[in-house]
Amino acid sequence: MCHSLYVKANGEIPCWDDVGEDHVLWSLNETPSLFHHEKLTRIRQSFLSGTVPFPSLCGNCAVRGCGTATGLKPTTMQVLHLEASYLCHLSCPQCIPAAARRQLKAPPYHMTPSMLEGLLTRLHVEGVHEILFVHLEGRGDPLASPYVYELLPIVKTYFPRAVTGATTHGSYPFDPRIVECGLDFLRVSVDGASAETYGKYRVGGNFKKVLKFLSDLQLHRRRSKNHVNVEWKYILFEWNDSDAEIERAAQFAAEMDVRLRFVLTHTPGRSVRFPNVASLKETIDRLAATASVETTFQLRTPEERSLDASCVVSEHVTSLIASALKLVQQHEEQPAMARLRSALNHESVECCDCRHRNCGALLQAHAEAILRAAAFPSTLSWLAAVCREYGLESLSTRFLWRYLELAPNAPDFDHVLQDLRRKEGLAV
């Protein structure tokens, strides 16, 4: 709450965590003030002074300690968390049963385009000049909203540099607009690699429909050349953590060109086979080498809790450059340059409108700006790889030296350093 905002589909603004859902601070129609509302200012002041704003509530907060207060009226928002819809046709055990939703809450159940436009206009008036990540997620599923594909273009109009994301269970027929509406990142929650294991948690979902959704999504992404970074979120429970399930999930993910992320949870039914991240990584390295690992907030280390939304932006930029590199290798220069420009824009590098013959020429033209502005080490290492495709070894070396400056604790620091020194020795 110190640096982000959570807005419900009906306009309520509650405290961030699950236990704060019932602690509504105010509603959109009550006051013109949002990010600099007096209640948020008091919350920030409380944390800055070393106290908590709501002692009985904050003691049960799962995300307490994730981020810090840096001032009373920040102008950069880390996350704008939007509940596009309160409705969902699944009845997952840790969530609200589908049949009870309309009984527990009165309408409206969907965030409307006019509501979002008014919200973003007011943020501009308040002096919010940047939002790092706009995430469509809440008590319901965003794809249950009839307006979801209208919301994302509005976000891009007001905050074009914001990374936009959505989390869905994916048990829907595929709609091509999901690729065309300005979405950057889509997380699909599929907790199992078979109908039997999937259905134990995603009650009411359809495993075959989810696979068809992901398959159609992959096909449309390839045809349209639009880049939507798709991730399969796989929560590990005691019934879906076998070698066979993990290996099968990795095969599905590879076939559908999606990133696979296994999540360790603290909730009932959690996997007892993997008591910690180290034990899970050992199996993942063996069965699903390209997959990544994550934990719920309660299981994160203090270092992991301190990470902010810039990590999401960094992952998106890396994904854009990696996909641009793949297109370069396939001799598709125009879509590759479009993705490279988009990546550099997130790094505050304004690419000129000049027509470059290829991505190498684009990087040469903006090399000095990139070296000055790039904030994410992974950006520089991936740009170095793009340079090597064009034989631009000198520029690749400059990017890698800057990478080492920004990432002195990188796992590959010594390897990269030795390689650079070897090349310098050969040059001499």
C-alpha cells in the first residue's frame, strides 16, 4: 500500500493482502484523491515511523515486508492491481465457491472502461507519471469480464510504458483479442499435467479446454507476430508433484512455447515431497531444465520479499529481446526490430524513427544511450548476444562490461569476466 494500489471491480479500494480484502479504505466515487489519498498517506507515515497502521490486521498480513515506504507522495506507482471481474466459474478450495459469489457481494461485478478511464485520468492529475506494472487479477478471473479486452488499450493510452499482465485459470474458449489488446504478460494457472490431478484443485475447470486455450494462443501468436509472454503457473500439491507429472508438464510447455514456473505453497495440500526450494530445483534441473521456481509470499526469504515490480519489467524486457534474437536468426528483421524497440523503450531509451536495415544497425545507433540508461543487467547480456549475430564483437564486449558493472553478484560473473579478458588478450 506504500507504493501500489488495489482497485476492486466495484470501485472499492481495500488493503492489499487477502486479510485486507474486507478492510475497505474508500471507494472511487467517494473522493477525487487516489494515490495521494489521506488514508494512504497515513499508512506510509506509519511505516516510515516504524509502526504499523492497523495492528490487528497487519499481524496477519501475508505480504508485509514486501516493499518499503520511500515517501509520503510518490510519483511512480509500482503496481496498479485491478480486479477486472469478481466472478469466476471455478470453485478452487482456497477461493470463493462459484455458487456463493453473487450471494456474498452485490453488483457491479465487472470493472467498466469508463471506471478505468476515470481512475487513470485522476492518477495523471495527481502527478503519477509512471506505473511499472498493471496487473489484472483479483478475487475473480479477468477473462470472466465482458470488458477485459477494452481495459488494456485504455491502460496503454494513459501509461504506454507500463507492463500489462493478467492471471487467469484459462478454462475458456480462446479469443484472438487476448493477443491483440495490448497485453504483455499472461499467467495461466494450471496445477497439474493430467485431467485427474488438475481437477483436484481447479474444481469446475476443464483440463482439455485449458490445453486447447494454450495451443490456440501459441498458434495465434505465431501468425500475428504479436509478442505476449505466456507463463504456465503450476502450484505443487501432494497429488501433482511426481516425476511423471513434472516431466509431462515440461513436455506440454515446450510444445506450446510457454514458460513453466513451479510454485511451492504454504497452503493445505501442499507438496511434502519438496520441503524447500533447493530440493525442488534438484528435480527441476533433471526433469524440466528450462522451468523456474517460485514460492508464495509466506515462504520467501527477506531478500526475495524486498524485490519490487521492476523484476516484472526486467523479465518482460528480457523476453522481448530473446524473442527478437530468435526472429533475427530466422531472418525476420522487421518484427525483430519492433520487439527490440519495445524492449529499449522500457529501459528509457527512446529509439529514433530512422529506418535501420537490421537490429545490429539499430543497436549501433543507440549504443551510447543504452549504456547510459539500461538498468537491468539481463538487458545488456541479451543485447550482447544480438550483437554477436551481426559480428559486432566490439559493441557486444562493451555491453558485457557494463553488464558486469551492474551485476557484480551474477552467477556467471567470473565466466563472463574471464571470457572478456581472453578476448582482450587475443586482440592485443
